[in-house]
Amino acid sequence: MLRDMMPLFDLYQPDTLDNALDLADRLGPEGWLVAGGQDSWDWLKNRTRRTRAVVDLSGIAELKGVRETDGGIQIGALTTLTDVQDDPLVRERYGLLATAAGRVASPQIRNAGTLGGNLCQDTRCWYYRGGVDCYRAGGNMCYADTPEGQNREHAVFGASRCVAVTPSDTANALTALDASMVIRSKGGERVVPAARFFVGPDVNIQRMTVIEPGEILTAVRIPGTWAKSAFYFEKVADRAAWDFALLSLSVALKMEGETIRDARLVCGAAACVPWRLEAAESAIIGKTRNDDDIERAAVAAVEGAQPLNFNGFKIPLLSNLVRRAIKGAGGAST
Amino acid sequence: MSDTSINAEMEARRVSRREFIKRVIASGAVASSASFVMGGLAGCSPRPGTVAGSVERLISLNVNGQLRRVDVLPQETLAMTLRYKLGLTGTKLSCDRAECGACTVMIEGTTYYSCSTLTHSVRNRKVTTIEGLRGPNGELHPVQQAFVDELGPQCGFCTPGQVVAAVALLQKNPRPTREEARHAMSGNLCRCGAYDNYLNAIMRAAGNTAEIHHGA
């Protein structure tokens, strides 16, 4: 009758970061760190992964909330996506992030899901999620990149044996805003820029981020650099709610009158990491938003793209998103 | 207890299946049925020697304004506890993967998927289920009445989740536009596709009759 349960695990519910760090240190790879749980429970219910122990971080108050820092803001990793989306400081200065957070999954998932969890979640490649012995799972082949492989959602950039993509909507927004990730362990703290926090299969084929066992992502720091720039965020997905991006694009433009003084274009779901479109940025920096330069950016954005059998549509889609974004980027609330 | 004997017993007592199941859960029969529900755990639920620092199993939950003592496994979800330990079967389990919304409950006024919430994480927090929305004399909540008036449900399975999501919306935003309501309700699927009826019901409950759209 009825439903299954997750297999038994030991549950730890630390209420301070120090206790959580002790547990993470003691349990190492055997302790599964859970923030909102909206992805973790599915892995365990599906039995594609098992764990001896779960460390539920959701009760650690000191890791929640947004506060002002010197010139920028710091967001606790356990701040829910709803709270990120609704926060007045985030909305006023970094509308890009507020919009991206509001496009994640569904209202109930945003109420439980956290910014840190959204950044650290694993890829959605369904072969990998199905529990096959692919490269990412420690095996020696990629099932998505085969003649019959169903790879409509997969990478057009930066593939290296594995063709999985980043599922996070907030990751590309935070990369565009030059954010840094604060990572704590019992041994101390390190601060890693978003551009190095996410790792592709060429760096480590079994992980999406630089976080090691025993470490906890505690906060995201956003500098003042891009505050109140002209922003644009768009997520293309099959469904308006719940769904993961087929492609998403975060754009920040620093305008000086009609001239684009600086630009950041970062797309999601195109590569294993948030993929910065530097050639497209170069095509518009120092220019006005005129059709010729926008066209150059749209072409430059997809240079070097390598489609698989079923994801060729991502190439013209990305060009179109770049055109729309540069034309449409607007004030603090995108 | 076999199906035949359940049917015979129901027949003898002339009670509905739903009432019968509720009585079974509320009575001592829970002990034997629990091992059935939690079948995957046979042999491992009374663990020899709990690891230091791990959670206590006997906890108090604040559900619909009542303090309930309940024995909760570490990996148990709130939907499981509500339905199979507390007898609150109004909360439905459908996908069990945070992908449908049938199990939506309120915790401190905010909506969550109870299938994807650990029961141990809601200690000391107020949980409200569909059963907790009724008035003091058992009357329907105004949102439920509006759902009835607008013929909201078709098969009705997603309805408790839809009602809870709608009540939470109206507590935060008493006069939503139809578009705001659509957005707020986007975490609740309806396989009958009765979305427009539900939106009409929410517009009615919010007193926004201008945005009640009955089809051509």
C-alpha cells in the first residue's frame, strides 16, 4: 500500500554553524548536508544514492538573511529563494538576482529551497539521475552523448566526456554580478569567486563545485560593482513552473548615457558551469545599443558551440536571447 | 486484517471507508499498521544504540492548534506523519517528489510540500493542514465555500493542496489579481485541468468578482 519511505539515516540538526562544521568534519563524505532538501530527498527516495547520516542545516539561524557589507551585500547560504526574491536590498540593487530566484521551480520549492542549495545542487542529466554508471557517477562512458542519446537539455559548450549542464538559475546571475562564495570548514574560511566556484568536467567530472567533504557554503558576497546596473534575466523552459532551464541568460550592463561602459553576459544550461560570453561582451563594450553591434554580439555568443544530436536549437536560441537581452536590459527591476 | 473482514466490519458498523480508516488510525490498530506502512524499514526501526547527537524520536508537534505527541523516524516526511500517524488524511500524497502540490500544508503561514519536509524540522513550528481551516462549528472556510460555489474541484484529489495554497495567498495578499493568483498557485498541479475554476474561486473568495471568468 501507499508510499515508500527514504531508507533510514541518522539525522543531525545542529543549530549553530560551529556544531554543523564539527559534524561535517566528523562525518566527512558519510554526512549528507541538506539545506532545503528539495533535491536531496529525491535522491534518497529514488535510491540512486544512499547516506548513513544527514546533517539538516535548516535550523542554523546565523546562515539566514541579507545584510549590507562595505559597498555590497552578503546573503546567508540558508536564505530561502523566496526571501532572496522579496528582499528590499536585493530588489533595489541586484534585481537580476531577485528575478532569477523568482524563476526557480515553484512557490513551495522557493519557500523551502535555499540560495546555497540552489548553487550546490547536482546536475539534472537524466542518465546520471537514473543511476547509470556514467563518467559523472564514476563509470567510463557518457550515455547522453551517444547516437541515440537523448540530449536535448545537454551542453553546447565546455563538454569534456560528460555533457551535463548546470541546473541553477541563480548561479549565472551571481556569476554576472561577480559574486564570491564564502566556504567554511573546521580549519577556517576560504572565499572563492563564482567564476572558480563552479567546476566543469575537465576539472572534476564527479562534482559541480569546489566544495570538499567537511566544507559548508555559508554565504554569498556580492560586491557593489554591478549594483543598480541595467539588468536582464530570461529563462527558457518547457513549462512556466517547476521546470529546469533549457537555456537561461543573465545580463548586466553598465550604461553611461547611451554607451555601454561594461557588460556581463552569462548563460545557464549551456555548459556544466555558468558560461560567460566574453566575446559577446567585447562586441558591445564601448558601443551604443545599435543593431549592428548587437548582431555582432549575437554571433560572437555562439562561437565555438558544439551541438549534440538533439540540442542544436540552443545555438539560435542563445543568439536570440542575446539580442533580446541587450535591447531589453533595463533598470533595477528587470 | 484482510480486505474481506474490513468490508464485513464496515458493513456491520455502517461507516464510510474514510471514517473507518480514520478510526483504525486513531485506535490501537496503529501499532500493527505502522509496520505495514513503513514496511521498507522492517528490522531497522528500533535501532540498537542511537548515535550521540542524533535526534530524539518522541516529539511534540503543533498541528492545527493542538499539541500532538508522536513517534517520528529520522527520515520521516511530514506528509507521512500527518497521514499515517496523526490520521490527518486530508493532506494527499501524490508524486512524493515535490512535483505536484497535493501535499501542500502551511508552516507558520507559509506553504510547503509536506512530502519534502522532514517532520523533525517542524518541531516548535505551527503546522496547518486542510483539517485546520474549518470554523469552530465545523463550517467550511470561506475559501472552501468559494471553491464549492465556483465548482472548483473536478475529481478533487488536488483540492486540499489547492485550498491551502489559496488560503496562504489570501493571508499575504487579500486582493490578488487573477494573474497574481495564477502565479501564486503555480506550485499546485490539477490533472483535471480545473485551473480556471480554481482561479474563479479565489477571485470570489477575494471579493474580486470582476475577474471571475465563466467560459463562453
